[in-house]
Amino acid sequence: MALDIAAELRRFVNTATWSWQGFASAWATEKSLRQWVVVNVLSAGLAFWLDLTAGERALIVALGLIILAAELFNTAIEEIVDLASPERNPHAGKAKDCGSAAVALTALAGGFAWLIILLG
């Protein structure tokens, strides 16, 4: 089976386009995503300004991206829950709260990484 490079390239372009559309849509509607982007730009800038090792910088940047991914997952959960259950429902609330908790835990991981790096 020969690899169809043109088809793979189209698939990659489509995937990148859909990903960008998802990010742009969340950016337009989710203040928390915009706030986390600002925090992560500042965090990454600080990581490159301070005298850190490449591994420490990589950890800070990677955890920042994981926080953004968690925020996007949380947004997706909230959108689906609101679509499936527009009325108040304890299961819907639990799903949304768990998504929010995932964002909080990833943010804590990033914060603890900074503390450990800075305090040694």
C-alpha cells in the first residue's frame, strides 16, 4: 500500500484547520481561556528570562500548554452538557464541576513546578 503524500498533507491541513477553528471559537467565548493564555505567555517569558535549565523551561512551557488543553476540554464538556441537558441536572453539574477541577489540578501542577524550581 503506497503512501499517498498528497492525501496525507490534505488530512494534516484539515486537522490543523479544525483545531484552529476550535481554539478560535473558544477564544471568542471563553474568558478563562484568554486569561490562561495571558498567564502562560507571562510564565513562558519568565521561564526564558530567568536562568533556568532547558529541562526546567520545557517543564514550565509543557505544563502551560497542558493547562490550556484542560481548559479546552472543560469548554467542550460544558458545551456538550448544555446541549444535552439545558435544564438543571445534578449529573450535568457534576460533569461540569469535574471539568473545572481538571483545569484546577493542571494549574496546581504548573504552580507547584514553579515553586519547586524557584525554591530548589
